[in-house]
Amino acid sequence: LSAVMRTKSSKKKPTVNKDEESENWCFVCKDGGELRICDYRDCLKSYHPECIGKDDSFLESEKQWACARHTCRHCCRPSRLQCYTCSNALCRRCYRHNSDFLPVKGKNGFCDICLSLVLLIEANKDYDSDGIQVDFKDRETVEGLFMEYYVIIKGEEGFEADDIYAAQDRRKKKSNSESDSGDFEE
């Protein structure tokens, strides 16, 4: 047993070359350009300095920096759930007390803001619930860049629309049963 445990624990994760594997677009605005990669562990998210309230010197700074995905947006504890398409993240405790996040796969899912756009994309609709037109085909719009990013992430993360709908069903069942247990996988 101890030999098995030693073998298992001695296996190292392959080293990630962040410069080669990081995203080539800003996680906030979904556009390319001069970007800074998050320094947190294996996070591959990249950001324009201006999109996160920094000046251009941030690009050259040697100071370690972790993006907002690693901190709960409510209490600033380490996050356990992260939105696939924006920096919204929650710790386990805040997730249990807030229903504005839909876990889809593991610790990833969608905040309600991004979920509304994702559902429009999946339904192939061009009007939101308020009757406002959205243009997912125009790459010059926020919605167009969001859709392009969503399609890439959906492929990379290996989920489909059915996974999102199943997660919505789980959330409905959870709210109906008023359960305190989390419904995301560790």
C-alpha cells in the first residue's frame, strides 16, 4: 500500500509553459493585444492592464499577481467555483448562500450574467429577455467577442448545451428541496 501511495504522490504534474499555453485574448474584453498572464499556479488567463484598472507598467512588473478568479467576489476568501467566461468566482460558503452561479462541470460554471448570454447563444436568439437586440455574429461587439470566446472554451472544457441544461435542472431541484448541500464536484 505504501509503495502505491509513494508512486502516486511522487508523480508530478507536467510543467505548464504559460507563455505558450496562455490565452491570446483578454479574459475581460475577449480581445487580443498586449496582455499579462495571471501568475496564480496554472492559471492561463490573460488581461489588458486597462481592463483590470492598471497602467501599462503592469505588463513589465515582476510583482506576482493573481487575477480575480482566485478570490471570492463576496468575501475575498479563496474561490472554489469559477465562471468559465468572466472573472466572477465564489467560495463554497458564499455559493451556498447565493444562487447566482450555475456549476456545470467540476468547479466551473457560469455566473447568472454570463449564463443569460450563453442561453441566448445556445437557443440561437438575437434578442434578450428585455427585447434588446444582441449581435453575436458581429466580432466588433462585446456579444460577438463573447460568443467567439464561449465557443472556444466550450470545446476546450468539453461541455455541451445539454450539460448546461442538466445543471439548470439540478439547480431547480436544489432550490425546490431547499438543500444546503453543494452540487459541484471537488
